[in-house]
Amino acid sequence: MPNAPSTADWTPEQRAAFYARRASRNRALGVLLFALVALFFGITVVRMTGQKPPIPAAKLPPAVAAPAS
Amino acid sequence: MPQANIAAEHVSGTAMAPGSGIAPGTAFAEWRDYFALLKPRVMTLVIFTAFCAMIAAPGTMHPFLAFTGILCIAVAAGAAGALNQWYEADIDAVMKRTAKRPLPAGKMGKDEALAFGVILGTGSVVVMGLALNWVAALWLAISILFYVIVYTMWLKRRTPQNIVIGGAAGAFPVICGWAAVTGDTPLLAWILFAIIFLWTPPHFWALALFMEADYSKAGVPMLPVTHGLANTRWQILGYSALLVPVTIAPPLLGLTGWAYGGTAITLGVIFMWMAAKVARNTADVPAGMAPEKQLFKFSLLYLACLFGALVADRLLIPGAGL
């Protein structure tokens, strides 16, 4: 790789271009993180609500439905 | 291109292309560069075929989980594309078609591309396993590894049959899509796999014929470079003759209805006619390769219509042949 100029040697245009690119990437990263949170939240909700409903008490054996105290 | 030079490029890490217009010290990849690394155009086809396989597969699925499955397949395809570009930055730099990609253009370091691909690939497999099932996740992992290791690293630079074997990499998403719904991979899923597998050589060799100079310059042993244009044209016809019967197999085996079957026959006749035109062509410069360009464009439409017909068939006659 050729010798890269140090940040101190940047022209104002180069510095502005660098900041613009970094800001753009940071915004995209923020959107991506939010999307991941939404995705995992959605998966969790669907997986939890998609479970078979609990067995109604009427169908359980009497000893299980109303255990003796 | 000498193998030693290629190897040297691969261990050198970050490489900034001269003349990229970006001072090395200010190069900082934007989100667009990462997006370009995912090969979004290739991803479109992968998403479409996987989506069609998910609809064709028997069974139901919550729409959000179906979306998650498609997302995982798309991200995995993107990860494979990123790893492919990481490994092939040297070839991409000398080919006109690929010279503007983020790595050869100097917008991103090779290490960044490698990390990006590995993280996306691993993440997509894990999410597929946790959200849907581990059979689909296994096929997803196999598809990434096949594309990166078998196709990109092993075959592409060594054999003119690279596209034939590499076609399997593009065919795995239908297996992943099907497995995401059912948790298994029955005969129809593998027939869909075979359709994409056999479709790939005519599709890519048609492109390689009129881009032959580019591949030759990059030292990639594509069939037109190693075996000549006439041989490639006859192989296109041969693979087309194998492809068409496979597309017609599902209705014959009772796995789909004839809404799909009629479409497959019609499209197959047109495909064979175009492949025959390519086989008869003798032009050796791109300007005279209209049949090759037509076949390349039609092959995209062909696959889209074929899978579209499969979905339509399944929606018209739910559960047919299952």
C-alpha cells in the first residue's frame, strides 16, 4: 500500500469527505441495529404466541386439574 | 495471471487501487459500498427462487417467519458475494465489468470485506436455525461454504467447468427455502435444484461468449477462453437439452399440475430454439453475437417465468401431487 498521508495532512475537502462518509455509515449502522432489534422482537413474539395453547383444565385428569391440598 | 501474484494479493490485506480517485488516507467505506459488496443483483434471483420454493413447499408458516427465512437466505447470499469479492479482488481489478466494485476501486480494505462476509454469513445461519429450523440452517451454511470454498477458491481459477459445479451454489437457496417450511428436502425440491443447476451453464456461458476478452485478460479459465467459442456454443446447446426435460419432469411425475407443465414446455421450446441459434452462430467478435446476448437475457426471463408458473400452479391447485 502506498504511504497514506496522515490525518494532519488532509485538505479541508478530504476532511469533509471523510466526515460525510463516516456519518453516512454511522446512520446506516443505527438503522441496521434498530432493524435487528425489531427482527428479534418479532421472532420472539411469533415463536411464543405460536406455541400450542395450554390444555384446558376440563381435559386434564382430576388429580392434575384440582390437586388435593 | 500467475498464481503467485494472485496469492500475494490475497495475503496483502488492504489494497487501494491507483486511479480510484480516493486518497488512501481518506478512504472510508459508505453503506453503499457495503451494499454493493452483497452483489444485490445476484441476490434478487436468489430471493425470488427461494421465495417461490417456500410457496411451492407444502405447509404453512407465519408470514413474519417466512420473511425472516427469506431475509436469512438473502443475507447469506450477500455474505457469499462479499467473501467472493474479498477473494477475487485481484481479478475484479482487471475486468472492466467488475473494476468499479468497492475493493478494486479502493473504497474498502480487504480485511473489512472479509469480516463483513463472515459476520453476515454466520449471523444468517444462526438466525435461520433459531427462528425456523436447523435443517434449513444446515443447507444455508453448505450453500455459503460451497460458493466460497468450492467455487470461488477451488474451481473458478482451475477448471473451465467452474460454472457447472458453481451452479450448485446458486441452486441451494431453493433447498433452503423448501427446508425452511417443511424441515426436509423431498424430490420436487431437488428437481428445482437441478433446474437452476442445469440452467446456470447456458446462462453464464452465453455471457462469457461476448465477454470472452474480459475473462481472458483476467486469466479466468472460462470455457470460451480454454476451449474456444464453437465448443462453448455446442456445450450451451447440450446443457439446454438436459435442462428442458428436467423442467418438464415435475408434472410427469405428478408433483405439479399442468399449469406449470404447459409453461415449462412452451418456455423450453423457446429456450432450445435460442440455444440452437447460438450453436449455429460463428461470430467471434461481440458485435456479431446477437444470439448469445438474446439467450443471456431470455435465460433470466425463462427462470423467472418457470418459477412464477410453479407458484401459480401451487396456488391454483393447492396440494397437487403431494
